[in-house]
Amino acid sequence: MHESASAKRRAFRQLHDSGCFVIPNPWDAGSARWLEGLGFKALATTSSGAAWSSGRADGSVPRESVLAHLREIVAATSLPVNADFESGYGATAEDVAQSVRMAVDTGVAGLSIEDSTGDAQSPIFPIDEAVKRLRAARAAIDAAGGEVLLVGRAENFLVGRPDLDDTIARLKAYAQAGADCLYAPSIRKREHIEAVVKAVAPKPVNLLVGSPMGFTLRDIAAMGVRRVSVGGALARTAWAGFMRAARAIAEEGNFEGLGDAASGSQLNAFFKSKRG
């Protein structure tokens, strides 16, 4: 059922060569298998979705738990998996390299390194430090054979610093430091998306669509974007249904929200057919 890690990594790189594909984000083995059943060509983990499913806030999951989650998702699907590897789980570039080596060993086909610090007062690493950390990730991947695709993320817009010029400067620096794909989560305007695509061409760009943006996949492809992810949005959508139904029971004694539930028979039939 499962292709070798090397074969999946080659297939994953080929997806980035032309066209535009959606790389949805499961949060557990079941959602990964369901998405594979819908015909997607690759999957990406979501740090937030995985954190919430384990009762934690995004950004607070320890490295060992993240690595275990990556192994779980890789084992659940025959598709290439891109790891949301946050900022690399290390205080120093050397620590990032060690973490990346561990991530590569889980069998992932790609991984992203972001430049966020987790510090609300200073939420983004200085660009020279961010580049150093990304170069360390690149070196770790290359030492392991170089097959894993490295994604460089500029978090400006996501952390409330919507500076397009700095975002582009960072993405270009990350491309030069060895990132194979570039990503600026939370850019939403057509002119911003097109500017990012142009700035890092011919390297591919990932676009986050975490909520409706008024663009279809065809529109996004026409802007030159190569891949589209949804981050924690599918997990949040699932949580929304759960929260509505549970609150109605807790606050009103009302069970009507259960009428929107998925069919247990359909779920059982699907997972029986995917066993192996």
C-alpha cells in the first residue's frame, strides 16, 4: 500500500514543477485517510489542528509529540506528507538542524520552517538569524540525501506585521538560502499574491486559504501559485460542528445539532475499505 519514502519525495517534488495543486491539512490518521480517498495528491500536517486534538494550544506541543504525530500521518497514507514544522523546534540554528534530521527520519516528503519566534513582543526573527536557521535546515536535509522539499515561511502577515516589502525580502533571502518553495501565510489580496509569485519565480509559492477569499482554485492558479493549503481550517470546521452541537446539549438540552452528523455506516464502510 505504501510507497517508499524516496518515491513519495520524488512524486512530491514533481507536483511543484507545473500547474497548481491543493495540499489539504489533516489533523489525525482518520482525516488523512479520508482526504486521500477524495483523490488529493499530497497532504500537509497542521500544527494547530494537531495541537487542538491533543488538548493543547498551537505552538505548545513538544518536539517529541510533533515527531510522533508526523510518523502517525506518514503511516496512515500512501501520499507524500509535508510537515508543518513551525520554527524548527530549536533555540539555535544547530538545534534546528538536529530537529530537521529527526523530521526527515519520520518519512515526510517536505517540511516548512517559519521565521516566527513565539514571542509576542518580538514575533519574527531578524532576517539574518532566520536565514541562518533555514540554511541549517537545508544542510540537514542535504546530509540526509536532499530529497525532502524545504519550504521557507515569512510570517509577517500572520503575526500582525503586514509589510509586503519585508515579506518579499525575506522570501527572496529564504529562496537563496535553499528553500525549494516559499510561503507567506495570510496574504489575501490579489496584488500581494502576484507580487510574491513574481518575486521568487521560478520557485513555487504556497498560498494559505484558511477562509473564503473570493478566489477559486482556477483563479489562484492563474496568479501563478503552485500549491494551496488550508492550514487548520478543516480542523476548525470540524470543531465548529462539534462545538455547536455540544453547546446546544449543554446549554439548552437540545439535541438537534446531532442531525448534521456524518453517517457512521459511511465512515465504517470507508475505513474498512482502506484497511491495510
